[in-house]
Amino acid sequence: MLKLAVMACGATLASSAWCKDDPAAGAKLYTANCTACHGADRAGMPGAFPALTDVSKRLQPAQIKDKIRKGGGLMPPFAQLSQQEIDDITSFLAK
């Protein structure tokens, strides 16, 4: 029984290693959820919404994901997004 559980866990880990964030999906999600405030060019609106052009230089990926999920300041939480969608947006912003 233990051998079967170890094999199943190994298969799960192996398949998750192949999962990659999808920048194209991230771009679509950004357009649908973020451009109203941060703009299509990610330049933001000074004094109201921060630029996201170099956000990966200011925040770690986990911090970006947390901000998307929970919001903060004027930014609403995007709890309706799946973890994969949040990962995809974060990957897009890292470009």
C-alpha cells in the first residue's frame, strides 16, 4: 500500500513539474482584469494606480500573487481568479 502511495505521489510531482505559467494567458487575463486601472501599457496612473512595468524589480513573485489575490489600497481583491490564473498574470508581469 505504501509503495502505491509513493508511486502516486511521484507521478503527481512529475506531472506538476511540467506545468508552466502561460504568458499569453497572462496577457489576456491582464487585459480583462487589470488594464482599467493600470493601463494596457502597464504605466498606471500617477498618484492613483502604480505602474506595473517593473513590478518584478520591486516585489517578489509571492508578493505580487498575494496582492492580486487579496488586493490592497484602491486595488480590489481578485479572489475569483484561480491560482493558475494568478500565476499566469504574475508571469506576464515579470516580462
